[in-house]
Amino acid sequence: MKASSRFLLAALIISVASAAATREHEADDLPSSSTLKDLLMATSMVGVSEIGDKTFLIAALMAMRHPRLLVFSAASTSLALMTILAGIIGGTFTSLVPQRYTQFAAGILFFIFGYKLALESLETPKDAGVEGELAEVEEEIAIHDMNTNLNDTESGGIKDKRTLVKNRYLNDLLLKAGDRLTLYFSPVWIQTFVMVFLGEFGDRSQISTIAMASSSQYWVVIMGATIGHLICTAVAVIGGKLLAKRISMRTVNLGGAVSFIVFGIVYTYESFHNPN
């Protein structure tokens, strides 16, 4: 069995186990079983969403050029920050909308994700990998390195006016933050942090984290999603590029589809049995 298949199988087992935990709602240990279920679901959600994803490939490629521990710390910090922000955003919904409604909406969202991934799996050739995404990330890193070298040469240390994103306000904010961070962190750490941050922005796992946090214990979702990101990032920096070349996108999409459908069933079921 391929490494990618084993990884996805483990995530699917966790998904099923977390779904089975919902049956414990009538037991006396409701809080602990509910917490474990939310933790496992958040962890497995990140696992099936991030394997072979753009942020996964960024960490894998940067780790081949720079110290692994440095890349791991930068990527994991960026992902943890994004997860905390997503969890807080999702958690605010629980104070505005009854939880049963947010659970139902999350269930529908997960069904949609599962359906889209199932279609992608059917349309993807059996032997298709992530070569296109891998080449795109390699090009982005090469362009960034080239621009940095040119700017250093031409400006003689003067602050450059790079364009990281199209939004002018966000671009200026990122540049100012980068200038401050250079006082405390290495350029490689900052480059990895920013690239992962932008790669995760609006990603499926971020949207799913918001949905989960809005219909569960948001702090538990933050913990579970962060654990999932740490595991995926560790796999990426240790042997991510080798794994990426052996990944079957059809298997990844199919595993993700099954997992999100399981999440959809769980959250829809809970929405009809939640008194809140």
C-alpha cells in the first residue's frame, strides 16, 4: 500500500471513530465524549484536506533548501495562527446564531465539499499526481528568490516595494510586518511564514475550521486542527516531496470526499438532536 494511501486510511479511520463518538451523547460522560469527538474530527479534517495541498508542498520544497526545523517552525506557526483566527471567527457565530442552525449549515457545507471532491476524483486520471501544483510552487519560490536577490543588489539595502498580493492595503501591511519580523527572524523563516499564510488563506481546511468552530466547542476545534497541521507539516518537511511524487490525486480526492460526507452526516444528525 502506498504511503499516501496509508495516510488517508488513517484519517478515514479517525473520521469514522469520531462519528461513532456521537453515539455517546446519551451517556453520563457527555462533555468528555463530545470533546474527544470534536478533537478527532478537526484533526482528521485537516489531515484529508492538507495532504498534497499547496501549503504542504511549500513546506516540503522549502525544507529541501533550508534547515528543516526552521521551515517547520515557520510553517507551523503560520498555520497555527490561521487556525486560531478561523476558530475565533467560527466561535463568534455561536453567540449570534443557535448552535443547531450552525451545525446544520456546517453539515450542508461538508456535503458540498464531499460532492465536489467525489466529482474531481471521478474526473481525475488514475495515475495523476501533483506534478502541476509542485511545479507551480517551485516556480513561485524561484521567482521570490530571484526578486529578493535583484532587489538587494539594486537597492543596496533600501526597502523594496514588492507586491505580495493584489490588495494594496494587505500588501502594505504584509511588507511592514515583514520589515519588523526581519529584526527577530531570518529571511527564510519570514518567507516560509508568508507563503504558507497566503497559501492557506481561503483554503478548504480554513473554511472547514470556521464551520466546525461555529457548531462545536471552538477551542477544541482549534486544538484539533492545530494538531492536524503540525502532523501534516512534520510529514512535509521530513519527506514531503518524495511523498508528493507518489501521491495519487484520485486517491486523495476520494478519501477527502468520503471524510467530508462522514462529517456532513455527523453534523446534520447532531443539528436535529441539539436542543440549543
